Amino acid sequence: MKNQIALPMRDLEIFGILKDGNFTIPEKEVHALKNGKMTDIVELKDLMGKEIQIDKLPARLSIVRGEDGNPSLRIDPVYREANPHPDLSESERNQLVKKELANLKKSYVDKDGNIQSQVVEFDHRTKQFLSYNSRDIKAPHQVNGEELSPQQKKKYKEGDTVTLEDGTEFQLSPSSPKGIRSNNKGLVLSVMLDGGLSYLLITGVEKMLGKKSREEKAFSEGYLQAVKEVEKQVERRISRNPNDKDAVRDLNNIKEEYSRIFADTNLSKEIRDDFDINKIKRLNRIDTEEGRNTRKRNGEQENDQERDI
């Protein structure tokens, strides 16, 4: 989706992530940064400081808000052993490292002497603890077409497990590549923008930690309908700009999900046929009458703002 976060270009140049206007890390990792997620492990090379020189540094990257309020690059190096956390006991530390718990809520005193709360989880890729303040998290308006209640949104922001009516479970996890864990491999998250919903299809979602979640459920009616909404949204984007690389990538992701749904023999033939990949419109060919009509309709309905969650 559009309206992605701004990147700190100067920081990226300093650490060799951007050279001569080109990114040195894979495109999917750049996409993760633009959408406020942590990258997977990338390798930074030839880092030089006043008294230090590092030939290679494996790390995960993310964009955070700097002290001046502007976006800043955060680098989380890969450690050989789990690093300590000042607010965790040895028992709590071990529970997170051993995946017995997904996260823990802890209180701490900030620099002004105020008591604050944080959610702490362990990043098994970098072997370090990550923490966040739930007040900095924006919960989705809907998941798989089901509107979240205020209590469900609160649970999501605090890292608790949220359960939908169809049995789908999910949990915020900033250290996970997709930023979320679930008992399903696919989720559709929606946010409200200017009176309209904007959709994000997330596939390849990692399993939940800390407890035995219900087994992965079949595709729910809400999820199937939400996937259709994502498809419509991406088609509108491509009809407006056939050179939108992010939209083309999202369309390919939708095609893969269509194939997965079509191959599920637990679904009725009617439903499976509705997800025949050949039914996805090719609106990137906007010179067709269909494409021109679609562009005209888009000027008369729904908002144009789309962004990632």
C-alpha cells in the first residue's frame, strides 16, 4: 500500500545501505523498512568510525523516531549469546529465550522519574531483547473482515493474543519478519483512512509462541472476502500507475494466495472456482477499455490513500 514512512537517507548512506542512489540490501528488506518493519538479517560492510573499523556486521535494521522526531536508522547486531535485560529476572529471561513465553509486560522508571510500562520480547535472530511501549502501537481496525472491539485493540497493542469469532488467533510481534504471529499463515489487516478502509494481505506469518495455539484453521469466510478486497485495492493502484513496483509485487502475492486457496480441497468447488488465478484482472494493461473505465470510476469513489499497517 501507499503513503509509506520516510527513510533517513543520510543514515542509509553513512552505513552503506544506499550507494550512488541504489540500495545495497535486497528489495524485500527495503520494503520492510518503508513499511515500519524490521528487516531480516542483512550484512553491513566496511563500517568505519573514529576508533573502529568493522569489515562485516550481520544485523537487522529498522526505522525509529529519533530524538528530534525525525526518522532514524536503528541497527540491531547479531550476538553470539543472549544479551541481558536490566528489567528481567533470570527466570523471565530464560522463559523468553526458551520460547516458553512470547513476551512479558514490565514497568520501568523513565528519565523524568515517571513509571512507564513496556512489552519485552526476545529476538531469536539477533539474540537480543526488544521492548516497545504499547502507546506507540496502532491497532488495525479489522482483521480478516472482523472489526476489532476496543478491548481486542488494547490486547493487540499490549502483545496479548487476540482471538476472532472464527477461531483465528494473532499476536503483535515486532521481532517477527511480518510483525505479527498467528495460528494461520495468512491474515488481512485493515485500517481506517478518511472514512475508507485500506487493506494489507500478510502471508507466511510465523506461528505463535508461548502456548499451544489451535491448529491452523481452514480459510474462513471473512478471510476469503478480505482477500478479494485486497485484490480490488491492488488492481486500482495498478490501473492508476502500471509502473508501481510495490503494487505489482502485491499482485504477485495475491496470485500466490489465490493458488493456495484454489488448491484447498476442503473448500467447496464453488469457492475454489471463485479463486481461479485466471480471474485476476490484468489492469496494468491500462490501454484497454477496461483499464480506462476503471481509472474513470476510481476518480468518483473511495479515497486514494493507502498505506501499510
